Amino acid sequence: MGKIGAFAGSYALDALQKAAGDDEIAAGRNPFFVASTLAFVAAGLVLLLPHIGQDTIDQEDIRFREYLTANGYDTSSMGLKSADATSTESDDNGVVPVEQTYGK
């Protein structure tokens, strides 16, 4: 993605500088205004987007499973089964061998 941005940016910079004509000050000022505007737009988008934290994907998974269950889908075999849901033997620390969890 960065290479595409560099390619497009090099053409945009050249076009902005050529649009200024013979005015050297405008040739330096116009790209600055464009870059500043893009920075402010990006900052505005950050303020408008919802918060994305460390546990966002887990919350989305829970809401999606609740949605499927509410609409009649069987979610009993969806995702990985936890050690509590399977009838496996664990050691004193609660560790379940991989062979018992996923089969041989």
C-alpha cells in the first residue's frame, strides 16, 4: 500500500507544483496546504470512528453468536470447544493434552 501511495503522491506533488506556475512560494505552499488538510481529515476520522480496543474482536464474536442464536442458527459446533465443554481428563493444573482436545 505504501508503494501505491508514494506513486500517487509523486504525481500529485508534481501536479501541485506545476499548477502554481512561476510562483515559487505557491509551489511550496500548495503541497503544504494539501498535506495539512489531509492530516486534519484523518484526525477527524479518528474522532468519529468507534473505539477499537484489545477485546473488541471478542465482543464482536459474542454479539455475532447471540445474533445467530436469536435467529435460529445452531451455534453449538461453532468455534473451538473449551476444555470445560469436552469430557477430557486434565492434570492438577487444569492442562488438557492436545491429543485429547483435538483428537489423534
